[in-house]
Amino acid sequence: MTTDAAPRERNPFLEAVGRVTIAGAELEVALKGLLGAIAHEPTLIMYANSQNTSKLIEFCKLALDVGHLAPDEVSEISACLTRAEKCRDRRNTIVHAIYSPAESGIGIEAMNPVRKKLGYRVSAISVREMEALADEVTILRSDMFRAGWNAGAAKLPGMRPIPSRKPGDTVNGVPT
């Protein structure tokens, strides 16, 4: 194998789609971690291993409904799950779309098949919007970990709760 080939040209659009795809996978891992922190039902945790984001969010909500957490903990985790649903929807718009150049010549349009017989729903999306979504998921993952930790492990002897982020803090290099 020779290495004389010219380097491949970078494509910021595809790199942003890839970053959103990876962020979506990381969100699923974070949801499994949150479920493990708040659910005390091994069967529910076992079923989570092969589930998608939607089902993981449902399992977390179920764990909140049947669990024994303080109302402020339930509220904080519920807010994280609402954010996760919004990120999931935006991720799906990006990852499961058919792309074409925007009619205006600026950006890309994501055409989401609604049903084969009904046609497509089209929305414009930019690389900047995709990068912002990936950053939002990074911050959400941190918030979910903190909420899960504070609801569970922080209550154990010798453990401490993780304080909330302060304005201007960063999460993995992402400003909050």
C-alpha cells in the first residue's frame, strides 16, 4: 500500500453530521448511566442494553414514577429528559435526512421522508446548527450525570453531591 495519494479534501458538512451522530450515541450511553443511577430494578436496566434513545427516555421516566427520589431530584431529572427528547428529535432530523443544497444557495436542506406516499418535509440546516446541537448534547450529558449522581451515589457515606455549573463554566471545552 502506497501513501503517495493526495490527502482527501475536508467536508465540514459531513464532519458536522458525523459529530451529531456521535453525540447521539453518547446521549444514549448517558441515558443508560442515568437509568442505572435512578432505577433500582435490575430487569429494567437489563432491558436498556439494546434500546434506542426514545425507549431509554421512557425507561428513565418510568424509574422516576416508581422510584423514591425527592421532588427536586425528580424535577431536575425530568428537565434533563425533556432536553434529551428535544435533542433526539433534532438529531433524527439531521441523521435520518436526505440532503440537497438549499434553494437559496446557502446551507443544506434536510428532507425528511414523512411517508412514501405523502412526500417530504424540508427544513434548512447549517453546519453551525449541527455543531451547536453536538455541543448541547455535551452539556446535557454532564447535567444528566450530575443529576443522577446527586440522586444516588452522593447520598452514600463519604460521597458528596456535584454542585451545579456556574455561568462561564465549560464542559469538555464547551462554554455553558
